[in-house]
Amino acid sequence: MPHFPYKSYCWAVGTTSFRTVNFNVQIERQLALLDEFWALPENKNTTWESNNAVQSKFYRFMQEKAFVDGNAPRPEKDARQITSGLVDIGLINDERRLSAAGKALLRISENGDFSSDNLLQISADSFIYLKQLLKMSCRIDDDIVRPYAAMAYVLLQLGQLSDAEFTYLLPLCTTMENTERIVSAIRNLRRGVGSRAIQCETCSTASRESQDSMRFQRSRSAYVSRNCYIDEIIVSRLMEMENYTAARDYFLSAGPVSESTIMEIGMNRKSRNYDKPYYPFYKTLHNIVFERDGAAMDTLYEQSMKINIGKWWRQYLFNTSSIKTIKRQGLSAFNENIPLLHAKTESEFRRLFFELLHLFKAKATLADYADLNKRYFKTTDSVLFVDGTVKFDVLPHCWLHGHDKDLLGMAFETTDNLAADVDLSDIADFLTIDEQRLHENLKELYDIVAATADDVRKVIHGERYDRFNALIDERFDHATLIDLLCKFEQREDKAIREMLTNNADIPTMFEYVLGIAWYVISDRRGDILSYMNLSLEADLLPRSHATGGSADIEYLYEETPNYPAHCLLLEVTLAESSNQRRMEMEPVSRHLGEYILRTGSANAYCVFISTFLHPSVVGDFRSWKSRAYYGRDYASTDVGLKILPLAAAEIQTILENKITYDRLYSIFEAAYHSDEPVPTWYKRKIVEAMPME
């Protein structure tokens, strides 16, 4: 039997072995750990390559630093895999030493200053990621591709990509010719032009609904609508490759199909043995198609459960996910109009089976890679992943506009400066940021007039502010904010990540949600994006870093009839019990005291918010009413510090009853000046003072 080798047909950025929550944090921590590890005297003169002992030692080092959990059976392998993604993007070299680019990123992380230092107004760390991804390339057999440059070209050509196009089609752009074909195919896809063959396979039953499995059918309908014509593009891409055509031709001409036949034409890249479950599945499906054996339907469904990508087959074959319904309905449980089930000849059946086998494998692989690609591209803060679309943010779009062909040419060439911390002009001359060109393209593309860099900053900030308000409207209504606060109280971390993001830790997300809640409570007055001392991604969701400064939200209020001009410092924490006493009592008073000393603002005060209020913390904060804060050289506040504790449960009450800040300010003032004893003060002066509808 001939052997058909697996060959890659797509690119991916990084490695699935390092697909982790808090992505930016983990990269920064990993750089710091590698830097610390190699600085140890016993490691300085050792090597990494082919040195399992050193690799295992680094894994144990990561364990000691609580960077990895568990106890890997092959620690050297895990150490290689965990660090390989950073090699790919040039932050470390093959020896796992920090490159110049990696050192630059580590310095930013250690300094804790991520503010923008470039005309694109991208944060300093993201600017490094942008340059690294512009340089980073993958080898696909004999071809070279720079994924970010390929994506940039496609976005400039098409304006934006849908999630499905980003997931299943963009990574197929592995050569200049493939890329041009993919762009053309997407244009045809959007116009509804092209072959109907594959489209009929996936879309012909979009309107069929089985009453016993409405949820399954809704899921399948969503799957269908996302993938019209996409399947035929993927199949076409695969069948351009010699190994696939050779395997298909062999399968069509082979005698009786054996287990080894199925395993070989499956071309599994890890081991042919992984495809063993396809053999009984194939035999049962063959029997159903040619013998119309409805009694075998439930067997086919159960066999699909043993295939690691069986869900793709089930979506394709069945109109229900209920095994009871399948047993009862027999052949009627099939999506009867798909061509495979109406194959008239053995050759036709084998051809369709082969194409579907590799189509579903490809889609499963591409779906797996899509999450990884998204994580890396988001680090650049240049691309927006919003409302099911992928597009450039405003300034990156203006920067690259008109450079389509330059990007296409660069996308399939390698570079020798991946590890260097270089200027954009060192990557390619056309990447130099021309301020005048930015202004011209802002006018051309967005009808925005800007004469200076300061004008641009104001415009972009206004655009971000509009998007942030739209984000709140779409995703953070009162009910959602209340639900999230409940989840923080119960520490339903998984649910919180699903609702928000996987690139921030839970405390950062708690601060983010409270910042939004307070903005809503304040009738959306003030510049909340400036008030929140958080790092936000381009899509305005929170992002954590390995280091952090103050956790304050410094909310500035202008004078109104209900209160004077003042600053409110919001300090938030999820710390409980003794941890809260140790972690919060000193920093909260220090932050407020230093703010007053720095600004001279006698009206500044602090609200401390937590899911749990420890009595000693409440007592400590109340004691600051009658004592001054002393800073350096004994500089002191003229009056005591106004610090008010507030449980997250009360934020829920405020939202539920639509209590605005105008009313809260008077409640806080009365509570602060009250002489109520500490044991009853919070309940009587805060909780019971809240007006209820």
C-alpha cells in the first residue's frame, strides 16, 4: 500500500501548547522567568538545545514559581512546547534566551508603563508585538508566509472578514497565488456566485427542523449560514495538493476497503492509528447508503461519537441530536438531500466520503487554530474583533491604506531581523509612519479632518469613547452588570471569562465591571476611559499585565447643584478575611492621602468596594475621619481622610433601583459625618439609607 504523507495547508501563529488565559500576562511572566532562570550562576553556561536536563530544570523552575500546575510526565517536552510560541514571534531565540525584542518587552512590563509612544496610539507593549508579527513567518512545506502581512493584505482588499472567513479561509493564504484566489473566492462568496455543489451539501437542509431537537437544529442552522460556499473553497484548496489528489485517486481505484486503507488515506499527521474509528463508521455508512439499512442509523451515530471530530459528521448527516429519535425515525433522521446519501456508484460514494473526511478534519484544525491566531493578533492592538467581524482599527487602517501590493510582496518573504528590536522602517520602508499621510487617509477613509498629532489623538479618543458606549449598550445593561456582580461574589470564574474575556485575570475584570457600573450610575458623565487605570485591548475589553500600578479608578466630577467639583477614588478588591486587612488597609489610605497631597484637592474621597467587608477594615477606614495622613517630609493632609466601604451587593441594589450618583453623594456625605458606632454604622448609614423603588 502506498504511503501518503501529511502536508500542511494552512498557517497558525504560535502553538496550541501555549493557549492560555491571561495571554499577555503569561507572556510577560514567561519572559521574566526565563530571564531569572538564565541569570542563576548554575545556568549561565548551560545550553538548551538537545539538553533535556536543562529543559526539565526550567520546567521545575516554572513549577516553583507557580507558572505551571501539575507534574508533567515529560517535563522537558512541556518546557519546549510552552516556550516555543515565543521563539516563533522572536521574543526569545532557539536557546530560550531573551532576544533584543524580548528584553524591550520585559522592560516595559517591569516598568509598568504601557502608555503609547507612537503615532498609531498603540500601547508600548502592543507596538512591540505589532513589529514582531510583521516580521514573523511560518514555513508551509517549501513556502514562506508572514501571517500578519497576509491578513493585512486581505483586510485592505476586502475591508473586513467575517468570523467564518477569518477562521476557515484566511489561514489558507500560504502563497501569493493562494491569497489572490482566496480574496477572489470571498468576493464571490459574498455575491453568492460560484459552484453550488458543496453549498448544496451543507445548506440544502437549512430550513428543516425536528421538533424533538430544536436546539440542535438552531445550532446547525447557524453552522450552515456561516459556511455557505466556504466548504467548497476548502476542498478546492486541499485538492490542489499532490498528496490529497494521490490519496483520493488511490482510494477510488482500490479494491475492497480495509481498515488500513482508511487509516492511510486519512493521512493523520500524528499517527495513522488515530483514524481507526473511521473504518467501522465508513462500513456502516456505506451499508446505509447502498442497502438503505435504517436499523443501523443509531449505530452510525454512536460510531461518530468515537471519532474525535465526529460533531462535524453529525451536523452534516443528521437532522436531530436525539439517539431515541434516530432509532425511531431510522432513515428519516438523515438530512436526506445531501449528495453523499444519494451516491449512485461506489466511485461517487468514495469520492464524496474522501472529500468530507478531509473537509471536516481541515475545519476542525482551522477552528482550533483560529483562537490562537486571534490571541496573537489581538496583542498588536491594531485589529478589532467585534460583532462577528475582523477589521483594522482606525489608525492602523490609515497607516497601511494604499500599501496592499507592498504587503502582498512582503507576506511571502522571510526576514533576518526577527529577534531585533527595530524600527518599522527597518522591517520595510513602506511601513514608516508618515504623519501627513495619516491625516490624509483619515480624511479619505473616515471623513475626519486632523491637522496635528494632538487633533488625531482627540479624534481617536472620541471614536474609542463612542465604541465604548456602544459596547455598554450591547453587552452591559443593568441586568448583565447585576448578573456579573453576583458571579464575582460566587467566584464563578469560568462563567465570568465566558461573558467577558480570557485575556484578563478575575480581579482586573472585577475592576473593569465596577468601572462600567459606576459610569452608568453616574449617568455616563466624565471620561471613563481615562478614569479607569486599566489596560484595554483594541476592542475595549480588559487586559491584565504581569505588573500593575494603582488599582484606583480616579473619577472626576465637575460641580453640579448636588455636589462640588471633586475626585472619587474607587478602590476595588476580591480579597477576603485576613487577606483584606493585610492587603487593603494601608494601600487605600495611602492612595487617597498621596492624591490629596499631590493635587491639593480637599474634596477628594475614596469608596472601597469588595464582595466582602471585613469588620476591622470598616473600623480602620472610619478611624481616618479623625486623623491626618502624613507623606514624605511629614507633609500632611489638613483634614482626615474620607474613606467609605461599600459591598458589591450594594452596587447591585443601586443598579436594581436605578439610584444615580447625585443621590449617592448625599448618602455618602451623611454617612461620613455620622457619629453612629462602627458595629452598626454600615448597616444603618449605608445599606438602610439606599432608596428603594
